[in-house]
Amino acid sequence: MTEISSSFIQILANANNVVVLTGAGVSAESGIKTFRDPDGLWARFNPAELASPKGFMSNPELVWEWYQHRREIVHESKPNPGHYAIAELETLVPYFTLITQNVDRLHQQAGSKIVYELHGNIIENHCFRCGKPYIGEVAFADKTLPKCPECGGKIRPSVVWFGEMLPEDAIRESEKATNHCDVFFSVGTSTEVYPAASLPYHAKKMGAYVVEINPNDTSFSSQANLKIKEPSGQAMPEIIRLLKEYKKGNQ
Ligand code: BJW
Ligand code: ZN
């Protein structure tokens, strides 16, 4: 077990602004597959075919079916101790920002209040042609791709595919919070996908104390002030426990 040093807990206890960036690893312990791990989604599926506008245009039914399947898995999943610990951290620091690349809404289910979803979400849909939200009911078993009632365009999940812009407000607020934070957590992300991956580097450059929580090394690891090589479902609850203990002893 990686030691979570008392000096780090002291830094966290004195921090005014804390930012947490999460990736697929945080939901791995909820049974949702990551993308780039050896058994991840991209080991079996081609991202260009399934997670790009070009892929959707060339085979919309295949893409829709893949997302229907993944929705079912998300629907059956529950937040894990990592999600709950991140939600609790929000209540223990003066200013807190949660930024996620995850599309599963498990942070919200765990009680996180404001979540900047950089890559959208898998729950909602919108029209590929006119962009209007699609509010029609979509049953998981339904393999037929719905059509937009406004323009007849094809309906797609409201996730962000490769080559697409991230939601403007989410990226703006994420960059703003990253600029001003004292402690930045990069949890369960490979830091391979931009612009999300640039946030930990940016936090470091701006003088924040950057903590990476990931059982594996990433391209960012060598830059982290602290690397906790553990699953987030173990490390995050332990950090909360130590933070509460520290605060109790320093009242
Ligand atoms: C655990 C754990 C446990 C396991 N506890 N940890 C060069 C520079 C800059 C940008 C680019 C560039 N070349 C191309 C680009 C653009 C591109 C990009 O970054 N590509 C890279 C692959 C190179 N980016 C984009 O296209 C983005 N848009 C954009 O840039 O717009 C402007 C623009 C447009 C056109 C041209 C140029 C610029 C959009 C990115 C959209 C990403 N979408 C996806 C799919 C979402 C929908 C869906 O779910 O299907 O988002 S891809 C996929 O990767 C998903 C994730 O959110 C994202 C990040 O993955 P994440 O979360 O890090 O997961 P993994 O699997 O990679 O890592 C999991 C980690 O967890 C691992 O490290 C494990 O060790 C760890 N782990 N168990 C803690 N229990
Ligand atoms: Zn439409």
C-alpha cells in the first residue's frame, strides 16, 4: 500500500481550492470497462469506427447498438467508494471543482453537486443533424435508431467523440478552476486524451500540488508531486479518513 504522507494531508487540509479530474479508472470498480487498459474497450473495438462522427456517418446502426449495450451496463452499475469519497471531499474543503471525462453520471449518483462533464454523457441523446436534444424514451432493447422529430436526422448519444469540440462551459470552467487551485487530483485517467489531459500539466505549471491516483503509471506520472499507486476506491476513502482525522486533531 502506498503511504499517504501526513505532509500531503496537511497540504490538503490547508488548501482553499481543490480540483479533481477523473477518468474511466474511477468507474472501473463499478464494473464499467476503461478504454486503454489491456481488457479495455479499445482493445476490442475500434475508436475511429465507434467514437467519431465519421464512424457514425458510415455505420450509424452499429454505433447506436454499441452505445445501447453500454447504456445497459451503466444503468446496472452503482457508484463505488471512490465516487462517494470524491463527493465527500467537496464538503471538506472551501472551494471544490469536479471535472470528469466519464459519461456514466456515477459521480452525480454518489452525491457530487456540480460536475463538469468534459466528454458529455451516455444517458442523453441529440440529433446528429440539427443538434436538438432528443427527449423521446429509448428502451435499451430497442436496436432501431430513432429519428429527430424536428428534422428527420439521426439521433446519437450526447457524448463527445474524437474530433468534436468539448462543451464550451465545461472546458472553460475546468480551465478556470485549474488555474486557481492549490491541490489538483488526477484520478483514474491515462492522460492520453486532449484537451482533458492538459489539465494536470497546467495545474502543475500554475504551482498546484498535483496528486495522481492510478495503479499504473501514465505519461503524467513523473510530473506528479505525489503518486498513489492504488485503485481510487481504496485511495480516495483513505484520504478522506486521514483528512477528517487531521481536522479533528487540529480544531
Ligand atoms: C484506475 C483503476 C482504478 C484502472 N482506480 N485508476 C494531439 C494533441 C492534442 C489533441 C489531439 C492530438 N491528436 C489528436 C487530438 C485530439 C483528440 C485526442 O486527444 N486524441 C488523442 C488520443 C491523441 N481529442 C479530441 O478529439 C477531443 N476534441 C478536441 O480536441 O476538439 C478540438 C479538436 C477538434 C478537431 C481536431 C483537433 C482538435 C475529443 C475527445 C473525445 C474523447 N472521447 C472518448 C469517448 C467518449 C464517449 C464514449 O464513452 O464512448 O472519451 S475517448 C475515451 O478516452 C473517453 C474517455 O473519456 C477518454 C479518456 O480516457 P480515460 O478516462 O483516461 O480512460 P483510459 O482507459 O485511457 O485510462 C484509464 C486509467 O485508469 C488507466 O490509466 C488505468 O491505469 C486507470 N485505472 N483501474 C484508478 N480502479
Ligand atoms: Zn434534428
